[in-house]
Amino acid sequence: MTDDFHALPEDAPHADDLDGLEDGQLLHLNGADLYVEAVGLTGEEDDTPVVFLHGGPGYNSLSFRALFGERLEGMGRPVVYLDQRGSGRSGALEDTEQGADTLDLDTLVADLEALRAELGVNQLIPLGHGFGALIALEYARRHPTRTARAVVVNPWVHFPELAYTLLEEASAQRAVEVEDPAERVRAETPSGQYAPIGEARVEAAFELLNARDLLNTMQFRDPASRMHLEFTDAEGQLTGGGAVQEALVNQGLWEFEYPPFLQELRRPVFVIAGVHDRTSYPGQVGWVADLGGGEVTVLDAGHYPWLDDEDAFAEALEEALTR
């Protein structure tokens, strides 16, 4: 990544100049330089683009467009690829007007709303993957009139539970009994303060097995899928994301329980799940289905289902976009 991505071009596009967005541009929105690629926008208010929201947190949209963009763009809707603030080709988190210490879900949702306004469209279809599903769902909750529907792929919504799932898997890999630190953390936490149970569980999991190996074990159907994604990432030459992860963890990400807010959703929600993604299925998917009314399609795939069965994922996604 070069420093060119951290300076807003003088000819940055606006709602009346969309042609330059297909190859990617930085837009200064909500105090941050956000990298955006858009395909098929006409400049009309009744355009309803699918906006891809990557996971990570701190990843990027490059690999998704490289591996699946042609199929998605062929479904007859405009498509927007966004690198979230501090991620991928967007400006560094420390260079935003809010600074590196204020990143939270509220800010990421506000970024998406600022993008919608900049593009000059009335509605979006947020398509969120992993952590990005959280942004998609919260955008739909806060802006129901601006959301045609929400589509989430292998969502993460209950982070203390996700942390326990990671600890269970790490314990199984090391052939040791699960030792949940929850009771110890509660006992050590002063009265009136929130006990950081999720963070303690994650730390315990990563002490047993490093994060990369643990997530690879839980998210990929087979080594070929993992290698395919790693090769695409290497070609893109994008690194980083650590500052985003650190900022969100400092804001209490691992303690965040979103399920109560799922009951407030008033827009259709569609879930595409990979049966081999044990970070999301069945636990996290179940929350969205039960409390958010999400219609679930389960594929023979992992965390990145477009890697494992592109045709099945395309069929499920097209149905979610048109049903």
C-alpha cells in the first residue's frame, strides 16, 4: 500500500460524477477518507445498490470483488465495494478527524449513511460478511427507510459467545478441558464495573492456539479454499487492519451482545451461512434467525462461501436480493 491512498484526490467524485468510481477513488466522508468502488450506478435516486461490507474487522473488499465481483455485478443491480475506515485502501485510522481512539459501531454505520447520501440514492442493500454483518444489521435498524433489505453472510453478533466458541475449539485442538475464565473475571471485577468476560475468553483461546491457526481451523472447509484466499490477498498486497481491531477491542468489542437489538429490525433480513464456518454456524446464525427474523440458507461452505461453491453462493445471494 502506498501513501497515495492516504491523500484525497483533488478530483474526488461526488454524486454527479460517478464514472471514476468503477476503478476506485477515495471519498472524504464523515471525517474519514474512505475507498469506494462502484459499478452500475446511473446517478438516479431510485438506484438501489448492493453495498458490500467486509469483515475482519480491518480487512478489505478487494478479494471479494476479485473472486466474486463479476457474478454479483451480473445480477442486475448496482454494486458498491467499501473499504471501511482504517481498512484496506482507505485512509489510516489515525488520520481521521475522529482519531484512532473513537472507532465504534456508531461511527461505521454513520460512514455508510454518509456514503449513501454522497451517492445520491434513496436506499441501499447492505451485504455484510462476518463482522461486516453487524454493520449491515445496525444500519438496517437505524435507517429502515434507507434499507431495502439486509443480507448477511456468516454473521457475528454475540461476541462473548463467539469468544467461548473459540475457546472451546482451541481446547479441543489441544485436547484439554475447557476452562472458562468467566467466573474468575466476574469475581475479580469491582462492583459496578462490566466484567470483560469475552476478552478473557479470547486471550485464553489464543494462549492455547495462535489466532491464525485457530481461525483457519474453524472457518475453512478445506486447505484449498484457504490457499486460494491467501493467494488473492497476496496479489492485492494489502496489509494491516491491526489498528482497527485494536480500536474496536478497546471500545469493548468482545463484550458486545447485539441480539437484543435484532428484535427491533423492521426490514427483511436474509442470512447465508456456511455449515463449515464454526465461528458463525449454528450459534451466531441462530441469533439472527430467531430474534431478527432472518431467512437462512445453509451452504456446504465455510466462512467465505464464494470460495467453496461459487454457483451455490450466487444462487443463494440472487434469491436473497430478489425474493
